Amino acid sequence: MPDARRAALIRDGASGTLFNLAEFARMIEQPFAHDDGTAVWYFGPAAWDWKDRLASRQAPDFSLPDLAGHVHTLSELRGKKVFLLFWASW
């Protein structure tokens, strides 16, 4: 742990030593979300995992069903122009 970041990452609190998860995630360029009401955290992949994918400019392969239930993969469309539209109700 870099000495310059130690104070931001670790501090002593009334209940003992506290580790700042949000600051650590920022340090390794990891996306995160936290909900105080439910005390739930989500951590996405760290920068070393996703930066290489961005450099290649190729989307990772995935499979999804169409409305009729037939499964299609992105790799079967390689070399063609693809317009991907997605939506979430929440």
C-alpha cells in the first residue's frame, strides 16, 4: 500500500481499524456502487481486467436469445455492422 494513500485507506475508529472500500476501489480503478439503506456493495472488474478489452476495440463475445428463443452470439456477426440496443425497466 502506498504510504501517501495509507491515511485515506485505513483509519482507527471507535469500533477498531476501518478500511475504506470506496477509496480502495478508486485506487485500482474499479467501478463500484453502494446503497447505505441496505448496506449493499457492488464491485465491478478492476482496471487490469477491463482496460485490455478497451484497447482491442472488440466487444467480448456473448450470447442472447431473440424473441423466438433462438440463441445468437456476437461472434457469429463478426465482420458485419451491429446495432445493439438494450433496455432495462428499473
